[in-house]
Amino acid sequence: MRAARLVTDVLQPRNALLAGLTGLGVAAAGNWTGVPWGLFAALCAGIVPASYIEWERRRGTWGDRHVVDRTQRLPIFLVILGSVGLGALVMVLGRAPRDILVAMVALWTMTVVLLAVNACWKISVDSAVAAAMVAMLAVVHSPWWLPAAGPLVVAVCWSRIALTYHTVAQTAAGATAGLVTAGAWLV
């Protein structure tokens, strides 16, 4: 149980997006000038939503950051959609590199898919984000990201199941949604 908690905390969406989108920004710009765009994308896609969840948790709305009751997730999805959408608009106006902007659109699209599924069935957002980051990095950097970082996606899925936050089907569906929506959009 301790290992599962460590994996789920270290590889949570905020952290996966921070690392993945920063790497994507570098690839999109072709050099280190893409780092600020990647960090801005991570702010919009990961840090703002995580901060909102933490704010609501402190207010007593939710017990922890996992928000295991799917019926309570709608406001989170709306914050994500708004933050990512606004971030993408700023990126367009700021002439961000194309691939980091496309990544934001892919994340927005993935969130719409997760929201639609979540309306009737619980799906793993953590698994979706982990798979989306691996798919995006594979497209913009190298296909070798799939076998190299794929075990991290499996670890996230395993941790969510071990902690009884999700079933095997929910984590598989989340990972598939992340892989397909992000990978397809970027290709």
C-alpha cells in the first residue's frame, strides 16, 4: 500500500503535466526557449486545476485530492476546460510554438472525453493524463517514449487499483482515452 501511495503521489497529473509539457515545449520550439511555453501549459493544465482541488479540499468539499466520488467531479472538469482553453488562447496570441498549442488542444479534447464518460461511469483521470503525456512525447520526441515510459503508465494504473480508487476497467479506459485523444490529435 505504501508503494502505491508513493507512485500515485509522485506521478499525479500535476507532476506528469509539469514534466511532460516542459519537455514538449522544448521539442516544440526546437530548443530551450520552449521551456517557458511548456511551463505555462503545465500551469494551465495541471497546477491551476490541482490548486482548485486543494482549495476545495481545505474548504471541506472533498476529503482529499482524489475526489473518488465521480458525481463531485463536474466542477473540476469545468475548471480544467476553462484553464486549458484560456491558456490556449494566450498561446495563440503569444505565438507559441505550434506543437505546444496542439498539445493544449489535445488536453482540452481529452478532458471533454473524460467529462462525457464521467457523466455515467467513473474513469481514471490519473491514468488518462499519464498515457496522454507518454503519447505526446512519443509523437514530438521519439516513438521510443512508448516502451520507455509505458511502464510509468502501468505503474499509475496499478497504484490507482491498489489504493481501490479505481477498477482495472476504469484505469484501462482512462489510459486508452489519454493515449487515443492525445496521440490522435498530435498526429
